Amino acid sequence: MPDHVYVYPAYLAKDGSRADGRRVPAARAPPSATVEQILAAAQSLGLRAEAEPDRGYPREGRSEAGRVKVTKKAGLTKTRMLRMLADEIRKTGTPPPR
């Protein structure tokens, strides 16, 4: 079993549907999520994370929006981690860096 989880921006996108890949409730999802925001949120939650900007979400075809590789933490499910990341991004409310 892998020791990491991949987090794609589509998992947290409020404007995306569940069929598009959103994995958190729309009420908890941030307005937008970028690889940089996910990386910053993971690090502020004390999770080890690494950005992979040249990777794309398989459901989006050739899109290369990137992904974040997050090391698993004992006792933390993927669903719980995604909700924590969404909450952290909404809480900080920082726009993506340019």
C-alpha cells in the first residue's frame, strides 16, 4: 500500500460536480484551488507535501493543472484529509500566487 495520497485541484473545486471529481461537499469547498494553495494548506496542517505541477488529473484528459503528493499520516483518512485541506484553503482565503 502506498505511503502517499495524490490531491488534484479538481478534488476541491467548488465549481466542479462530483462527476467531475470533486470529493468534498460543495458547502465546504473553496471557490478555487490551485496546486500552490493545496501545498501551502498541507504544509500549514503539518503534512509533508510535494508539488508535481507537470501532472494532470486523468479525468481532464491532457490538462496539466498539477497535483500534490501528500504523505499519509496515521489515523487520517483521505476523505478527512481532503476536508481539512478544503477548510484550510477557505480559512486562509489567500489568492493563488502569480
